[in-house]
Amino acid sequence: MSRVYNFSAGPAAVPVEVLERAKNEMLDWNGSGMSVMEMSHRGKEFVSIAEKAEADVRELMAIPDNYKVLFLQGGATTQFSMVPMNLLAGKNKACYVNTGAWSKKAIKEAKIHCDVTLSASSESDNFMSIPAINSWDIDQDAAYLHYTSNETIGGVEFQDVPDVGDLNLVSDMSSNILSREIDVSKFAVIYAGGQKNMGPSGIALTIVRDDLIGKAQVGSPSMMDYKNHADAGSMFNTPATYSWYLMGLVFEWIKENGGVAAIEARNVRKAQKLYAAIDASDFYANPVEVASRSRMNVPFTLANSELDAAFLSDAKDAGLVTLKGHRSVGGMRASIYNAMPEEGIDALISMMAEFERTKA
Ligand SMILES: *Cc1c(COP(=O)(O)O)cnc(C)c1O
């Protein structure tokens, strides 16, 4: 069997140690005689798996006690709706920062529920930078301010948590959660789909401050109300049990690898190496402002786009797959989440150099 280095933006690579463990436990989890996917979510075995996953992510992110951790379905996209439905709490406006494709989707969904104040946008800059915080229009009367901490498609990332004063701060961290240390206490809500940095799709992690729960818009469907999920320990309906279990294995893997600080240091090294290789070449280019570059998603173009297909084919031959850029951006994109080992970056850099040497 030969494993490739998978640079997919999502669903994305999962640590091989996690997959090995899931394989070993597939038919008989811990002497239960059954697979985790066959277990009742109410049984003591699955409840122990669920509780351990929550305890581990609380430890990894140092989540304060006054926050609930929810394991929800419907991906990050459902959170685009749940956030306004739960946080407006009688108000009719929310602030959004537009830094790219995922911000736009969140904004579009919020507009179904309230007026949106565009606090900042980098659209005029073709989304190549994060707008400087001192230029933001922050309306303290809004219910909250929402931003996308890492734009998976454009490859731009916030390097700091924006200071919005007393306003409730909400972040879509789908593509950089657990890749860097953050202070959860600065946030009202953090949410992220599972399939970038936490394992498989089918599950989203939502971290909500206690005082914001129980204020869902009247008439909200039960599944959209954070309170129902919080009161039921994320078992208001049948949860995505197998995805929850795998997410828990990823949390254990991060702990075994030194926690978020150690993973972050490794992510910094990985990204620096790859950007340095791109910047040192006249053949490859990354258009993003240096200070706003993502550590997780690295888009790059070839000087001659007619060589794109040949590049992808050579990459595939070298065991490097899913490097094609998003259809809206073109070129290439290397997604290098927590699960991408440093060897994968080294292999990509040497393949790029060899391609440049022979084809450029
Ligand atoms: C992938 C992604 C989403 C959408 O996630 P789904 O699980 O498909 O709903 C939202 N925001 C960001 C930043 C993403 O990368």
C-alpha cells in the first residue's frame, strides 16, 4: 500500500496514526464486540467516547468553563444560519467582515435574518489582504461581529484576533481551528466544520458562551436552537457518532504531538518553507500580501498557465495529489493542515524545483 501526500482543501488528509487506530478498532472497539458506528449514542461506551472528545478539546484550546462545546451536524454552513438565529436576541443588525468566498457565504445567509453592516472588506483588493483593524466600521449596537479567521479559497488568514471592544465576536475557524493558539475567552462563538483540521466531514464543532444560549429567534426550528443541543449534550437527535469518534482521535493525536503550541510551531515551519520556495522562484508566485498569508492554504500560480496540467501530472507521479487550485482562482493550491507532515512539504518543494528546472 502506498499513501500519497494529499493537499486537498477538504475533506482533507487525516493523520495516518489516527487512521491506523480507527482501523484497529473498527470491528471491536475496546472489547465491546462492535464498531463505534454500530453503538447506541446513549450507551455508556459511546458516551465515554463523546465525553473524552469534549474533555480533550477543552484542554487543547483551554476553553473556559462558561462555554458550551457542541458537536453538530450540517457543517459550518449551517452555522452561517444558526449564528444569527441564536445571537440576534431581539436586535436586527450584525457586523460582518468580508475577506473572501467564505465570508461572502456567511454574509448572504445572515441577510436572510437581519441587516448586515459591512465592517470591512478587502474585495476592492481582490481579497489579497486582511483589512487593517483601525479602518473597520464597528457598530457597538450590533448583535455581534463575524469574521472568517482563514479564507480557505483565497489563502488569507488573520494573524491576530481583532479587538472589537465589548461587541460579541464570532469566528468561522473551519480551516484553521487547532492550528494555532487562540484565546477562546475573546469570543462569543467559534465554529468549524470537521473536515479540514479535525477529521472527517459530517460534524461541526461550535463553542458558545453560556449567556448567549436560550435566546433563539421565536419560531426557530428546534434543530437550529443552540439551547436544545446544549441541554442534550449534543444528543438532541442522533449525532454523527462515527465522525465524533474520529474527531476525538484527532484531538488525542494533537495531544500526543505536544498540543496546539507544538503543532503551531510545526505549521509555521511548514508554511515558511513553502512560501520561501515560491518567493525564491520567478516561475511560481503567490499573490497574497505577505502579512496576510495563510499557514493552512497556499495558492500559487505558474508563470505559464499552459503548464498547469503537466505540473499536476508530474505532481501525481511523485505522489502529491489534489493540488489543483479552486475553480474560482485557478492555478494551484496546497492545503497544508495539521495532518500534513513536514516531509510532505519537502516532497512538494523538491518536485516544484525539479519541474521548474526541466520545464520552465
Ligand atoms: C469548508 C468551509 C466552510 C463550509 O463547510 P461545510 O462543512 O461544507 O459546511 C465554511 N467556512 C470555511 C472557512 C470553510 O473552509
